[in-house]
Amino acid sequence: MFSKKQENGEGTEGIPAPGSDFLELIYHVSREFASALDLRTVLQRVVFLSMKNVGAKSGSILVVDDLGKPVESVIITGEHVLDNTTQQLRITMDKGLAGWVARNRQPVLISNTNKDERWLRKKYASDVEASSKSAVSAPIMVRDRLVGVMTLAHETPGFFTPDHLNLVQAIADQAGIAILNARLYEESQRQARVMTALAESAAAITGSLDLEDVLLRILEQVSQAMNVQAVALALIDSKTDELVFRASIGWDRSSQTEIRLPRGSGITGWAAREGNVVIVQDPKTDPRYDPEIEHRTNLHHIKALAVAPIRSQGEIIGVLEAANPLAGYFDPEASMVMRGIGSLAGTAIRHAQLFEQLQSAHQRYRELFEDSIDPILVTNQKGKIVEANRQAILRLGYERDHLTGMDIGQIHLFDKNKIDPDFQALSNSATISYESTLKTNNGQVVPVEVYARQVTIEDSTFLQWILRDISERKSLDTLRQDLISMVYHDLQSPLANVVSSLDVVETMLPDDESIRSLIAIAIRSTQRIQRLISSLLDINRMEAGQTVMECQWVDPGNLVKEAVEIVMPFVENKKQNLKTVLPQDLPKLWIDPDMIRRVLINLLENAVKFTNQKGLIEVIVGYRQSEVVFTVKDSGQGIPENERERIFDKYTRLNPQASPKGLGLGLAYSRLAVEEHGGRIWVESEPSSGSRFIFRLPVNNKTKRSD
């Protein structure tokens, strides 16, 4: 295109004027640009062809992103392409000629660079000296979008002419499309590399559920994808909010034992706190740099460091570290790769942790299952035994292979009121308990309390049966029943004689107040024993389903007055205040007066026992919704919430060492007697504020029950 003389810098004749030669030149140049897609190759061709066609001795091209920041560059002097030039040319975008061209979007011709302040007098690596030059610079535009700036120079001042400038601008216009396409291609290749790396990482990382293996796989993928010398992984300790380093490759393992860093400390801690990927090409110049990293590695120099948070369901659970890329610097896609692997790692780690917890829970269940002192059987939904613990094998006397496969109905009798043949009652996971008998292989019959419930084991639903031996409890119950029968039958008749005798003696005594007081105490004590014996007998009968009531119409107010009169000596003895609230218009009740009187006496005696000296006891009777409501309120210490149902069981006494003595039958009798009348009894209590025992009796009980 140029004459030999022009190529040697001796003139500028031969530059094509606008016309066919000029168009042919531009056509050939654009074809050369379009023949490559690699960005760096395209940039080198643009500079080489531009230098060749205008006779320049050196040239540079600087590519910028949408924000005007340099992302790639090429510098050529003669036949030599310089390396790592982007950082060198960045300053020209701030203060030099390229920056002026970029800001003004105009080409520039400088005849003598020493006379133009826009030319920075800085030698490149291959420059001989900073001498006067001639230079042209043109913006590279695509549809009003700045792609970059191209600058060409010749060592002879005044070498370039306006024709050169026009040609450079024309070449720059053609180069813009090629550069933009190359950038898009490079970006697509980068995205492809990232997606490939992430896909490979996903396949590798999710191939295991063992936590330690998962951590090692994550590090191997980071090392491979980032091509670095060392990688490490730390998880956040939720209790201390510290980073605990769990695994590493390329790190000095001897110094890696239980390394902990506070979240927010150093570059790594900052990434964990802020949740951002950090790429630092020279960590020691970063204000967040933590010298502790030197102690965690066996590296002599940290050239570059990349840190990414590990996320799971939006929560930061740890960080990944990658140090010292083998290329000397991190590629532009490093941030995307680290972020992507961090997300994949979070999911894989969480799954492994959950699996580890599940395995641990299964192990604990297995240990509890095998070590339980009670026989435990597991059946399928049809009642076929599929598993039995050690105690079940021992107590039932079957071989494990024989027992598994038997029906649960062959082992014990169902309570048909609670367990249906299809076991639908167990489908809501609630525990159902009932008493039954266990049939062993040798024919022995053992009383048991059965606890049945539905359980889920490894995503499958089963039925669990706990068979608790209650032989000792049954023996004790039998002993108590025998004792009660003995007490009733052996003491009832002699006690009746004592009461009759005391009544006769009372009528024969002189008017000596001290003697009459003693007789009154004796009479009250024998009457109390009679009530206790009657209550014992009634409890047995009611539990056996026998009818014990002898009902008649009774004024509830009179019943309360009688009960109060009986316990009043005990109230006066403790200097307590007993207050009654009895409305005048209470309806009569169809009840057994002796049974309900004993209920009131039991409640009042308990109130006297548990109320301090000079304390207040209240008896309140009311009528609402066709029921008469009795309330006995004391000012004692109250009853714990978890004991308020249990106190109505037989032989139950709260804190038997500290509380007043008793058999624990009064409240059990009271509940049975009230329920026998179609009523309900319960207790309300607040700590240190006393208790309120309340029972209700229906007014129209006569129409509902027959005597």
C-alpha cells in the first residue's frame, strides 16, 4: 500500500485517497480483523495492520468496559508484543492522551509529543529513550459506544498528516466491530468455562454424603477450577460465631489443627461477615490483610488470594479460600467460579450435615432401642413384627428369626376399646396406652402396660409397641386390696361397738367440760375412721362398676354446713378462718348425701392441712347452667401444674416427706364419687397462692341415673 520511501519515514505520498483504493484497503483490513475471535489476537492484528498501513513504529490499543475502565490492552514496539500492559496503560486513561480521546470521542494528531501536555513522557520497557515523536490517536466506537482507544507513534516529529489520522480513524471504526465481537466471544467462552467448571464441581461435590469426604471434594474442585497452589475451607461455629478451618490442600497441615478466626477478622473473616467474594491480587497491600494467614500456610509468599462465602438457604455457613494462582494472577471469571462453587458447597455441606445428624439420631435410637429395660417390638402397618430389641427376645423366649414375622396379636391381647383391627387409632402418631397380658413362648402370662404409637424410620412408617412389665405393681395392688378388705371386715364391727359405747358414755357423763371434751375428741376420731373405711369400700365398689349410691333430694347448703361443722374443731385448733358463701336460692340435688358430704369433708380437711396457722379457707357454692358448683379454696403453697391430674390417683401424695401424713385416698375417692353422680372435679392453682378444688353436680341427675 505504501511506497518504500514512505515506509522508511521519508514521506507520506501513497496514502489512498477516498475512492476505490481506500475502500479496498478498508475491506482487506476488516477481513483480517474478522478472521479471528480471540480478543488478544484481534487486538494484536489491529495494531500490527494499523502500524503497517500508516508507517508507525509503535502502537497500543486499550479496550474499556461499559464504565470506561480498562479491561484488556496490547502494546507493540517494532515487532515485539509486550506482556502485562493493561496496568501500564491505565494511567493514560486518567491523565494521558488516550484518556482525552476517550472523554472527547475525537481523534487527535500530535506532530511533536514533547510540545503536547497530553502525551505522558514515560518509557515503556523496550523504549530506548523518551524522545520527540509524532503520534495519532483515535477512539474505537460502535454505535456511539466507546469500545477502546488506539494510539500510534513514529520517532520522527511531524511524520503523521491529517490523511494518516483519517486512515487511522477509518481502521478504528472497522476494528470496533471486530473487538466487540471478540469481547462477546471471550465472554461467552468465559461463561462456558464457568458453567463447565460448576457442572463438574456439582457432579463431584454431590457424589457423597460423608461430611469429611464432601469437604475434600469441594477443595479438590476449587483447586482444579482455580488452578491455585493452596485451598482451604472453614465452617462457622454457630455457638462462638468463629470460623473453624476444617480441611485444606497445599496448607501446612501441622499448623492447621483447630485454627479459629473471629468472623470479620482479616480478608477471610470480612468475606464471611459481608457475604461477598473477595479477589485480592496482592493481599499484603490490602488493609484487611491478616498476618495469621502466613501462619496457617507453608507458603513463602501470598501472591494473590480469593475468598468466597459458602451459603446454604441464604445463610452464610463458612468460607472457601484459594491462594497463589499458578498463572500469577486470577482470571476475570475467578469471582464467578468461587461464588458458584460456594453456593454448591453450601448445599452439599448442609445435606452432609443433615445426613450426619440423621445417622447420629438413628444410632441413638438404635442404642436406646436395644438398651431399653422394656421389651420393644416394631411392626408394619398390618401388625407383623419386623424388629425386636434384646429385652423382647429375652422376655418372650423366642428366637429372633421366629419372633420377626409373628403377629403382634399373638404376643398380647389388644384393648378393643382403644385399638381397632386396622390400627387406624395409631395413625395420628399419638401414644395409646392400656393394660394387657403378655404371652411368652413357655406359656407364662405376664401383666403389662402397653404403649403403642406410630413411628417413622428411614422414611417408612411403622408401629412401635413398648410392653412394660407391671407384675410388681399388680402384686402391690392385690396386697392393698387384701389389706383394705381386712381393714373393712375386721375393723368395721369393733369400731361400730366403740362408737355406740361412746354415745352411751356421753349421755351418762356429769357436766364436767374437760371430760366431755375428751369424749368429743374420741367420737370425732372414730367417726373419721368410719368415713375412711367407708371410702375404701366405696372405692373398690365403684372401680368394680357396682352401684353404691342411695340418693335422695338434698339441700346443698345444709350439706356444706354439716361438713363445716365436722371439720371446725380442726380449723379452730390451727386458729384458721373458715368463710362460707351460700346463696339462699340453691336448688336441691338428687344425690347420696353421705358420699358428697365425705367429698366436702375430704376437701376441707386437705385445706386445713395445707393452710398455715391463722390462714383463710373459703367454701363457695353457686348455681349456673343447671349445675351446682362447689369450691373449696385454701391459702397454701399451691400445686404444680404437672401434678394437678395425678393428685386424683389412688395413693398419690405430693412430697410425702414434707407434707402431712395420709394414705392418699381422699381425692381418689372424691373424683370417683363426683363422677358417679355425673359430675366433674378438678383443681386450679397458682404457685404460692393456694388452690381451688372445684366440683360440679347436675341438678337433674335423677333423670339421668337410676338407683
